[in-house]
Amino acid sequence: MDALIIEKTTDTPRIVLDPLNNLYEITDRSLPEDANGFYAPVFQWLTSFLDKPENKIQFSFCLEYFNTASAKQIAKVLLFLEKLSQKSEVKILWKYKKDDTDMQAAGIRYSKLLNVKFELLEV
Amino acid sequence: MAKVSHLAGNEQHSNLDFGFKLFQGMQKDNLGYIYRGMFTQTITDSIISLAETNLETTGESPKVKKRVFSILVECLQNITRHQTEHGDEIKDTDNSGIFVIQKQENSYYITTGNVVQHTAIPKLSSQLEKINSFDPDELKEYYKKILEDGTLSDKGGAGLGLIEMARKSGNKLSYEFAKINDVYSYFYLHAAISKEVDSTPVVIDLENIKNLHQIVNEEEILLVFNGVLNQDSLLSLLSIIEGQIAHDVDMRKRVYSLIVEMLQNIVKHAIKYKENETTIGNPGIFFISSKNDYYTLSTGNYIETIIVDELKSKLDHVNSLVGDELDLFYTKRLLNFEIDNSKEAGLGIIDLRMKSGNKLEYNFYKIDDKVSFFTLQIKI
């Protein structure tokens, strides 16, 4: 499956969904005005991916900030990954910078909502 | 104009009324925004890009934009060049520059104010009088002469900035001094830029701006933005504020995220006062003050009168929750992916309450059956 790569801007994150290089990550900041619209291609990609997934997937999040509209979209991505974990071996890696209690707390919150391998990592 | 509801809690929240008054005062003279504080390169750049965004949304011609721009840059550089640390001789709150931009029918006005020593007044006045006495051709000659002479002051200018402002605006420069104490005065400089080269702009009284300067000094307001809010202006505002908040990373991040939620609420939910307005984005006011060790963020915007009761009960509900209750409510709303038309508060409001750690203060002012004005204030 072709990779989906979205470069970061001042208000949107960098997104890499690349099966060939086994790299799946969402990084930087996410505060778009229209979060639904911004994340739509991601869900489109994930939906196709769910049909023929790789065996082993590690999905990383390394965000410095996201708005509440993005919080919902991130929750949606995570729920997708939970669904995917019925077919593949999925591990979620939630990275946060040292002293970033906000992002740490967000990771803890998400991890409690999911039934999937979820690791919090201070970087 | 009647207040339709009262505040959460029993404290006095004069600042909420102040927000509405400030909005009215700024609307009256069509003031765009006020920035008060030290002017650094980053802040100056962001103010310029904020102005750029706003000129875009009003659809000015490239020619007008360019003229407003170049004067903007001169004015801001003028402040950065002349602002100085004044030590203990002057209160901190008095020692900040001010920058105001306003728009009337066919002109833009830019006013700056900064602290100068009394001893600098005679020279400044005579320079300005001289510049104002010239016609455009004489001004051009004078500019060339000063460039050739190369007599630069130790601040890197020879009144060149002032001459440039006069040349580019095509109008006389107004100025005034206001005494602060025995040593210092404020120096107000006001440039009018007519959209059409041959039209004469309305003369604006500096009195209102002097009063506003006093108010923002007393209230320790860092920035007032009154204009069209969209994602671009939000991003410029954020970068101004990031440069202005001299606090630890944690505080800066909290303020940052509160501002994003407050302003995106306006972008998404506010309405225009007049239905036929064609601006991209919604009108609103945003100001931030830093007093008694906490920051106060305030917004004001128009909403439909019909949704006032519903919004009020959402806010009251969120205010009534504490600790874990808030957390649970957040999670519940986080996992609601329906198009949001529910009666429950959105994630944005809950997030504001959680991040500020305080109750959300608000008020509604009914303007007519269709439109109300909503002010929201958050302490952090």
C-alpha cells in the first residue's frame, strides 16, 4: 500500500503512514480550525489499510500540543488502531517531552480508554 | 441595553463589564488593536503579520496594503529604536510602549506611544515641526540631504524614520506629549494614511487613545485585539503572546492552549452583527492582562440571542463540576463523534475549565431579539 505523508505546518502535524518502511507516526502540533477535514485523508487511508494490514505495527505519537477538536480525531485514530489490533500485532507508543505534564496526562487518559498495547515514553 | 443574566459566583466581576465597555470604546473609534509592552523583533514581526491578515480579510487593494504596511514598519521600528529601560525612576506599568491601529471610512491611522525624557522633547518637537512645514517635494529634498550628510544619531536615526512616515502617509504627523513624572513623558505619534492619495483623512483626536493608554496601563493589559478572527489572525496572535509571556514553559503552554480554545470558539460559533458583512471570519474582541500574579484572558463576541439560555446552562454545568467529575465528563465528550448539536457542553469549554483551574466567568448583553454579546473571562 502506498504511503501517506503529510508535512507539518504552523497549525497541523506531520503525519507519516508508511508500510514499506514500517513507520507510522503523528508528530508536532495539531490545532487546525477544521480538524475533521484535516484528518479525513488519514481515516480514508486507515480504512483501506484495515483490509490488508501488515503483521506488526508500531504507531507513534509525539505531540507538543493539540486542541480539543484534534483530541477527538486522535481518539478516533486510536480506536481505529484498537480495531486493527484484532488482526495485527499493534503497539502504540505515546512520546512526550520531559516535564510536559499536559501531554503525559493526555497519554494516560487515552491509554485507559483502550484495550491495546500502549506505552508511554518520556523523550 | 439590558443584562440578561448574572455571573457565576458572588464575587464582583467588574472586569467583565470592562470587557464590554472596552469593546464598545474600540468599536466607536474603530480601533483595530492595541499592543502594550516591550517591542521585540519577534513581537514586531507578528504584529505586522497580524495586520497583514486583517488587511487581507478586508480586501484592501495591493496599493493601500503596501502603504499601510510600510508605515506600520516605520512606526514599529521607531518604538523599538527608542524604547529604553528606565530603571526605578518609573513604575513598570508606565514604562511600556503602546501601538494602536484603527480604520475609518477611507483612512487608516497608526498611533504609537513611548516613554521619552523631558529633555528630548524640544528636539523631537522641532524635528516634527520642520517635517510638517514641508510640502512633498521639499520633504524629498530634505530626506536626501539628511542621507548625504550622514549625521546619524546614536540611536541610528536622524529623524529619517519620521521623514519616511510623513512621506509615505502623505499627511502631516500629529504628535503630543503627556507628562508622567518630573523626568519622563509619553510621546504620542499619530500617522494618517488616506486610501486615495488626494483625499484628506478625518482628523482624529488623540484624547481617546491617551485615555485608552491609561486604562490599559492601569488594568495591565498586554494586548487588545478587536477585529475579524480567523485561523490566520489566531496564529499571529499566538505568536505575539508567546513572545510576551515571560513565564515558565508550563504557564506559557497553559495560556497558549486556553487562547486557542477561546479564539477557535469565536471562529466557529460567533456570528456577524450585520448579516451582510462579507469579512472572512467573525468579529470579536480578545484581551489579555497580567495583574496580581495571574493572567486574565477575555473574549467578547456576538452570538444569536436564541442560544443564550442553552450556552448559559452549558457553562453553569461545567462550572458546577469538580475534580474527577470534570475528568469523566471530558472523557465522555471526547468519545462523542456525532456532529455536535447536543445539549451538553463541548470539549472546548470543559478543557478551558480544567486548564484554568478556576470557574469560567461570563456575561451576556442582549442587543436585540436576534443578537447578543457574550463575554467570557478566564483566570489562570
